[in-house]
Amino acid sequence: MQNRPFTRVLRGVVAVLCIAVLLPAAAIAAPYAALVMDARTGEVLHTENADTRLHPASLTKMMTLYIAFQAVQRGEITLDTEVRISQNAASEPPSKLGLRAGQTIKLRYLLRAAAVKSANDAATAIGEAISGSEEDFATRMNRTAAAMGMTNTTFRNAHGLTQSGHLSTARDMSVLGRHVIYDFPQYYNLFSRRTADAGVRMVNHTNTRFLNSYSGADGIKTGFTNAAGFNLVASAQRGQERIIATVFGGTSTAQRNARMTELMDMGFNRAPAMATLNRPEAPAASAGATVAVAGNVGPATQGGAGKTIRVTGRVSRALRPALRPMTAVTTLAVDTDSISAALAEATQVASAQAAPQMSPAPEIVTRVSTSGGRHWGVNVGRYNSRYEAEKVLIQVALNEMSTLQSAVRRVTQRSGGFDANFMGLTRDGADLACRRLQARNQTCFMIGQAE
């Protein structure tokens, strides 16, 4: 009889230990954190442990995809680039697309697989295709995160599987989600597709339940590992209002989605009905990146020959075909933050050498015939000088290579200044180019006539 109290205590301890062993790892190992933001203004409406560094899991892929969109926009790679799959990418654990080492697949399919299915092999392949190795890609991820103001984030890989030091916060992931929405509206629909053709097979969305159950939900990314728990960055739009909410450390998909519903409702209740859209400032090209461009930027000399200046460094895939036929008389080595900055610097050097005669712009856009229905163009503004108009044309061409790569750059002097035009486009091509440029707040309107 005297041993009964001790026996009861011992049984209680054993029961607690058994429960702890039987509980899912995510339920006992992943701290909870949350943040709710008015996406239009960036105003934070609710936080809980929002600056605690935790495991982001596949929320990481938002940055992988962001950089891929950025690389396509800058002409470093194209959506139709055939990516060769490495053994490293093929050996990534699930969730995965099932890629085989040595096979090739278009970048567009890898993007769909990473965004919709959250495929780890696809994410690794994207990073390797853009930066050469996953380690170099992680360096670019961290530079981009720093440029966005994600002060408590460190990336070690492109997929988000648990790795020492690979950490982020609810605040930083909300900031990243907002950049994805506003910096690349033309690609944001990827995050709401219930299914997608990933080349080798159709894939299903990892967040279909929440997308189907919450009114206005249109993205963005789920994540799960034992160390992270069930994570989610979600966004929804109702009328003029858009809310972003982030949850770290959910104990199950159902519990995480229920909590996300509460947070989103809180956001819509607290956010003003009307607010001035204050887009986040898109980060500049990764600091320290070395780029290369070339073109005829000097004045025509006697006999018709032109000086050529080459900016040396790593050449993006999209620029290589245009650069091969060009020769260099003067070489200028530059380690710059962007291709646009490199071109501007090269043009300024040539202009200084040739003053007061203005230098023609570098030839980086292939010139094509305007026959075959290419009677349309786009105007990207009127400027005070020919040099300023040419500079804008170069920058726009590099930022929008996918639609303007076949256009002819042309500066036309008007009574009010110098018009910067891209000519030799189809009507559909001109319309698409303008819509994409306008999405980035670039002045643009179509010019030309129908056939």
C-alpha cells in the first residue's frame, strides 16, 4: 500500500513518454510563427514570432522561382532552354518529378514542377542551370534576399530540405511572397494552377485544398519537413484588397489551413477597403555578378569601319548568339551589378572617346525584315536627347528579351524630343511586349498598322 503513490507517479511518467514518442515529429519540434500583411501597402496587420529564424522547407522555392523569373527577364536563360539534369538533381529525395540524370527538359517544365508539385529535383535543376552549381545559386539567393530586405534569412539550397543554417522567418517569407506577386505578375498564375503539364507528366498542386476552400485565394506556396512542420505562404484578393499571410509550424495540413483561414479573415477585417498601391521596389541584379555584352558603340570611322567595345565576363546564354560575330578593338573589363549598367558604362566610354558625335547604340538585338506581318512596333517613351532614348532602348531590350529579341531598335526625332521605338513586330508580339512592360511600370504603347 505504501508503494501505490510511487507506482502512480511512475505510470504517469511512462504514459507521458509514450505519448511524446507517438506524436508526429512536426507537432513537437516545429515552433509556430505567423504574419499577416496588407499586400498593397506592405503594412503588417498581425505578427506572432514573426522574426524567429525557423526552417522554411519548400517556401524556399519561392526564391528559386523568383530568381528563375528574373533570369528569364534579363536574358540569362529562356523558358525553352533545354536543361540537362545532373546526378545531384536526379538524386534529390521526394517530393520530386522523377527526373533522370542526363535527360534534358525545358526550363518552363521545371518551373511548373517546382511551383505546382514542389518538386525538389526540379528546383535543384533550375539552380544549376542558372548558376552552374547549387552552391553558387544559393549565393545568388542570399544576395537577392538581402536586396529585398530579408534580414533574417540564409539559404543553403534551392529546394528547402532541412540543412544546417538554412533558415528564414515569417516576416521574410511574406516579403518574398509580395515580391513574387508584384515583380512578376506575368508568372504569378503558376502558383494557383491546380494541375500543370511538367513535360514528363501532369502534376497536381500541393495546396489545392486551401485554394478551393478560401474565397479569393490564388497562391502561393506550401512547405513541409519534420523540422519545419506544415508551412504556408498564402495570398487572396477580394475586390481591391489583397492579403498575404504566412504560417510556420502547423501540426497538420488541416490545422495549418484552418489557422490560415483565421489569419486571412483577420487581414481582410483589418485592412482598409481602399489603399494606394505601393509596389515593392524590385531588387537590382545580384551584387558582384559579372556580365558580358558587346556591340558597335563607337562612331563610324573613315571607310565605314566602326569601333567596337567589349565588356568582358560571363556571357548569358541569350546574348551569346548575338555576340559571336562581333569583334573587339577595345576591351573594357567590368564587374557590375547588371547587364544594363554594363551597357550604359560601355556606351558612356564610347561617347567620351567620340565626343561631340553621338555614338550609335550597341547591336544586341537581332535585326530582321519587317516582312511577313511584322508591321507593328512599340514606343517606350519620348526623351530629350538621342543618347537618352538609345540608353532606354538598350535597358528595355535587355529586360524584355523574350518578346523584343527580334525587334529593331529605332530612335525617331520629333518636334518634342526623340521617340524610343522597337519596330518589326507582329501585332500580337507588340501587344504582348507592351502588356509585360506596363506590368513593370514602363511606359509603352503600340504603333503601326494592321496588314
